Amino acid sequence: MTQAVRPTTAGSLFASDGKPHPLQDGLTVAALVLGLLSFVTCFFGGLHLVASWAGLIGMIAGAYGQWISITTRERFGLVVGMGASGIGFLIGMANGGLFGGLIGS
């Protein structure tokens, strides 16, 4: 008689296959942090540069992370980070954009 064995998830907070994924974990954290920064700063009109740039970089980091992600846990964090980055980016663009006030008149 054999007993079912559950895989151990020790090794990484985001890796459900038991193997470390430092690049994917780093991109997940970067997307979440940039998403939070972009989301919070988008509500202040004077911080539209921070919101739009953080949102753009967060969406790019999240998209690349999605492309190379291995586990569902990583993808969940990446989607949340990209969503917050997208909201912050769009509101930041509405408030002045990436170069608002720096280029042109």
C-alpha cells in the first residue's frame, strides 16, 4: 500500500514547486511595489510624473514576469501588481502624463 505524498513548498514564498525562482520572485515584488507606488501617487495631481512612470515600468516588469513565470503564486502577484500599475498609469496620464510640464508648453 502506498501513501500519497504532498509536495513540500519550502524554499520560496512564491514557488509552489519547491524550487527557488529568484528572477520571477524579484519581478513579482517589483511589480507589486511599483503598482502600489503608482496607485497611491495617482490620486495627487502634482505627482503625475511619478504615477505614470512607476505605472509604466510596473506594467512592463509585470508583463515580462508573466512571460517567464512558472507558478500560479507568481502569476497572482504579477496580475495584482500589473492591475495597480495600470490604474496608476492611466490616472497619471490623465493628470499630465509622462512628460507633462517638462517638454513643450
